[in-house]
Amino acid sequence: MVIETLALYNTQFFVLSVLLSSVDLQLTPSQRWSNLSRFISPASSISFLSPYICLYIVLLRLTKDLMEAVVIDAGSKLLKAGVAIPDQAPSMIIPTQMKIMNEDGSMPDSPSLQANNVDPVVRGFIKDWDAMEDLLHHVLYNGLGWEIGNEGPILFADPLLTPKAVREQLVQLMFETFNISGFYASEQAVLSLYAVGRISGCTVDIGHGKIDIAPVIEGAVQHVASRRLEIGGSDLTNLFAQELAKSNPLIKLDTSEVEKLKEQYASCAEDDLAYENTLQSCQEEQHTLPDGQVISIKRERFTVGEALFQPSILGLEAHGLVEQLVRIISTVSSENHRQLLENTVLCGGTVSMTGFEDRFQREASLCSSSIRPSLVKAPEYMPENLSMYSAWVGGAILAKVVFPQNQHITKGDYDESGPSVVHRKCF
């Protein structure tokens, strides 16, 4: 039912989302009607919407006690959260990593600062549930303004190939600890496609701790064909640190400093030949660190990007990204090859690296497949830097469908079936 609805209104998602978020619930009923009337008048540019849909929207938004759904996408590096408004960026983008603090707010004594850090999410999956509970409590009650006893519904973005036990523990945490009114979860690959107006395609998601390549057909991830690579942005940061240490042996850098340098300087060469040429000639960049030391950055900045297309640089025996993509899609039924390859979506903060998209397209033009990968551009009305949080935006779109249509897990569903209900209602 969810996919049928998404397919039917594929061109209307954004309009519906704007309508759903256009009326301030703090206004009086007459003011709400006045605000909404400009959207549903006969002269409106969106008059193609069914009157029944418009009436449905009005009734939905005029409900006084309506709680907006919250969408959460918890990555290894950043957690994205906010009320489901698809044409806006998530209101909270915060580090997932947490620090251990004493009750008085001081830092515990430890031999290194790293020892005081806790990572609730490791390579995409929740590993420390106590820390995750604390993080979600901060996000929901402090960041988004929930009140205890008046919790709303939540939609979570699931990483590719999330273990069943993790999904069950998450839904249990949500209902038993946070007492939410409703729950839904959908895979990040599906949601990233929704964000660009597609229900079929292939996502290449370069996260902080993993790379997921997932073909999706009519809103369903083809799990047998999908592949996860246990490398990500954090591995590229470590590679950059190693390369910088070789050329700047007297300068000690911590991980956070290397991360900032990577975001500022890392680039992709035009092709493998251009990368090889950096051995002979490469412009040097001088960067002054906060402590006044000057670091030299040369070929290292291209090595970071090249590792995605030549994983041997990381010591891995694997094909580059584009070749991986083509090989994965070749395992799917041939009748779906074209719609998958021609609707390729790049996701994750790493894809914003200078030259990455151009290099990806250049590699795609040289691949041996008769149908070559073609990238889908984000719609103009979507937020800037959509690739960084496309799963969250797709979740916001989906939340506007599943919760109003009661296709989510309710408290009654959970009480009746327990955590396993997530496998039946969220797919």
C-alpha cells in the first residue's frame, strides 16, 4: 500500500508536503483555513490535486492535538533529526559520538581524550544501547522540545542489512522507554531515492563507517544483490593522516584536525592517469594549524579520493566504486538493469568531495556495461547539500504518507505482537 501510494503521487509529494506543513497549528481555525485556502483555490497552480486529498489535508492539519512525526537518521558520525518537513534540512545535525562526563560536568581522568569518547553507532549499526538511549533523550526532549507524557510518532532510517535483532531492540526502546505514539522504519537506500522523486534506482551511500550499494525496485531493496563495504569516511581520514605523517613527520595531528583538513583539501583526480601524474608534479598547499605550525599538503589530498576508485590504496582487493555498482546490478534481472543504472543516486558527506562526482561520471562513461550509470540530480526545490541527508528527507516524505494513513506500528500493535511486529509492518 505504501509503495502504491508513493507511485501514484510521485509528482505530488513535494506539493503535499508543503500543504501538510503550511498551516501553523498555533493559529486559530479561521486563520488556518485562510492560510490553506491560497493553496486549494481553483486558480491555484496545484489545482490538479483531488478535492478529496485537499479535504483530507485540511482535516489532518486542523486536528488540535496532532503531533508531527519526527524523523531520525543516526549515522556513525552524525545524527540527523527533525520534524518531518521534506523541503527543509533536518533541524538537528549533531555528532553521534558522545563524551563521558562526571556528575559535576568535569571530564574523567584518563590517559587520552579518546578514552572519554563513546560511539553509540559503529559502521552504521547501533552498538551501545545505553549511550543511544541517552543521545535520543537529548535529541527528543532537549533538541526537539518533546514533553514527557506527550510523545509523538517517530520514523527511523534503517541502514542497509540491519540485523533483525537490532530492529527489534530499537522498536522496543522506542515504545517501552520513550512511550512513543507510533513507529515506522524504512531503509536508507529507499528513502534516498524518495528524496529525488524515485521509487526505483540504485544508491551508492558513502558513510562515515561503510559504503552501501543497494539496488531498489519499486521501493524494495534487492538484498541479495546489495553489498556493504566495511570502509568509509573514517578510513579515508586515517589514510589521509598516514600520508600527511609521511610528508610532515615532525607534526602530530589528532583525528579531529585531520578530519577538518580532509574536508577542506581532499580531492579526486580526473582519472587514474591524472592521479599517477601527481607523482611527478603536484601543487603544494600550505596550511597553518591553530597552534601556529604550518603543514604541507601535496599529493596526499588526491590519494584520499583515489582510494574510492582504487581500493588497493587501502590494502583491499576490491573493485572501484563504479565497477562495483555495475557488477551488483548485473546480478539483478536484466529487465531492471536500465532503470537501476539510469537512476543512480550518490549519498553521504564524502560525495561532496571536490571532483568526486566528475570522476564518478568519467569512470561510468568508460565502463564495459552496455547501459552506463547515470546520476540523478536533486530537484531544485530540495535543500542544498541534499546528498548529506537524503535519507532523512526521504523519511520526511514517507512520514507524510504512513502516519496519516495509519500504516505505522501503533502502541496497540506493539502490545499485541511485541518487537517482532517491526518485520511485518516495516519493510
